[in-house]
Amino acid sequence: WFHVQGRQVLGVDLSERVVAEARRRHPSVQFEVMDARTLSVPEDRQPLAGIWDNATFHHIPPAAAGTKLSRYHAALPSGGILLLRVREGDGEVRLSDPDYPGEWRYFKRYRETELIDLVTQHGFEVLGHAVLPESATPSHSAREISWVYVLARKRATSTDDSQPSVRRIEQPLPPS
């Protein structure tokens, strides 16, 4: 979607298989194998105008979540945009995933207010948020899960204590 809108895109994933498939599907977009926990953005790509974390943040244990948000904050200019999409719920679980047969994947499930608080504590102003059920895609049917979406903007300084202007997102976001 971003590429079609004329944006320069850098896609990252820890899985070489996922990156290879993304390159096959979108040959004009740059994809890199990268651990999102360390987020080492190439010099020629800094600063990023925005980060769309589409279902990776929930694979980070709570003890490392603040560090990841701090890295996102550092990679964005003032006013840079962050969109997080995570599984909705409570607690930490390991689940098998049909997309990765034989592998167990870690998930930290988040409640909407919990994710909003975490993002706000790390220098972002929340612009919108929602909890939406999963929607079907051309390659996957919808599962019985919901997703928490938080759209935020990097504040000018991390010491800004002003109250964010928060609104609930009423329009559905594009499918992942």
C-alpha cells in the first residue's frame, strides 16, 4: 500500500523465508532480513517517516518492549508516525502457527489501554486506536481473534508531558 502511494518502503522480517516471499510478491520494494528487536536501519534510510509494525511487537517479551519502542522513537523524526498492530487479549502464550508448521511462536497479548499507556510512556502521542476483528485476505480466511491498533506520532521531545489528543478509529484499517 505504501509503495503504491509513492512512498519509499523498507520491509523487514527475521525470517529469510518471509523476506524471500515478500521480494517475490513485491520485486520493486526493498526487503531485508533484520531482527526488529534491534532495528538497525541503514544510514541511507534514516530517518524513517513512519513505522508500521504489523504483528511483530507482540512477539517481544514485556521486559524488552520498552527498548523496542525506544528504538522506534530514535528511528523517527519529530512528528514521525508509528502504527502498531498486535493480538488482543491478556497474558503471554506460545502457540503453533499454521503458517509455520512445527514451530511454536511467543505472543504477548495486549489490551487496548495497556498498549496506549506503553506507547505514551515512550515519547509518542496517540492519534487513534481501535480493537478490530481479524478480516479475511485473499490467501487466508479470518480467524477468531481481534487486533489492537494504535496510531501514534513521535512527540517533539520525550519530556513533553502534554495530554495527547486521542480518538477512536472509526474507519477500518487496510487488511494486513
